[in-house]
Amino acid sequence: MFNADVIKGYLAGVLRIVLGSAITWAIAKGYLTTESAEQVIVIVAGVLVVLGMSLFSKIRANNKVEVALELPANSSKSRLEDVLKNK
């Protein structure tokens, strides 16, 4: 379905570009000082990490449900885990 490493790398790259550009612009315009920019970066990065982890968890849970629905009726939980490991 999704390659998690590729998605994480892509999102990290986009995050660095957007966050770096926005912070640089805000410092250049005088909206932020260097010290406050560091605090903003830490806060925003923390929020984005939590949101990313939540999204990744939801995607994995949805994938698990889809795989479970494809299994024959009365399949065991261990069978589901085996199928998920092989996907």
C-alpha cells in the first residue's frame, strides 16, 4: 500500500523546506528574533511529529482492517498477524 520510509522522507523534506523558509522570512521581516525562532521551530516540529505519528497509526489501523476483511471467516488473530507481516 504505502512505503512508510519513502513517505517519512518526503514529509521530512517538505517540512524542512516550509519551516525553514517561513522562519527565515519571519526573521527577515522582524516578526521573530533568532531566539524566539528557535522556540517556534521546536514547538512546531513537536506538533507535527505528534500529528504525523497519529496519521501513521490511523493508516496502519485502516490497513489492518482491510486485510482482516479479506481473510476467510473465522480466521484467527495470529493468522491476521502472519498476513500483515508478509505484506
